[in-house]
Amino acid sequence: MPVQEYDEWIKQLSNGKKVRYSYQLLIAGFSASMEILALDAMIYTHTHTDLPPPANREQIEAEFADDLSKTEHQRGDDALGRYRSAS
């Protein structure tokens, strides 16, 4: 599905977890976020000024594939670990 200048959607993963994706086109680049919707919610944000904007939602979801695989192996309730940012 083509992505809009601002877009947000929820997807259920094969393990049953729900993930909220959001995307915003910026003047110089784009920003995308992924939030795992659970009691121990984690939010990942990627902002790029050096890449062309993604053409569709699948490209945005692929941007967070590594982050999703990391969350399967991480545990901990520290407040600092609940927000992660990458460029």
C-alpha cells in the first residue's frame, strides 16, 4: 500500500503481538516509528535525511525488522530501555 505524507497503521505479528507503525515525511528526509503494543511497550524511531522516502508501508515495516528481532531476545523493565532511537 502506498504511504501518505503522514500515515499510521496497526499490524498483528505472527506471534500475536500488535505493532503500531507511523510515518511522517519531513522537509529533509523522513521519520518512522514503531511501537510494540504491550504492557512493556517499546518504541523505536528512525529518522533519515540521507535516504529517499519509502514508497510503501512494507518498506517502512522492513526498516524495523532488526528492532523486532532484538525485542524477542531482550527482557527488562528499566525505564531507559523503553525508548530507543536510531538514525
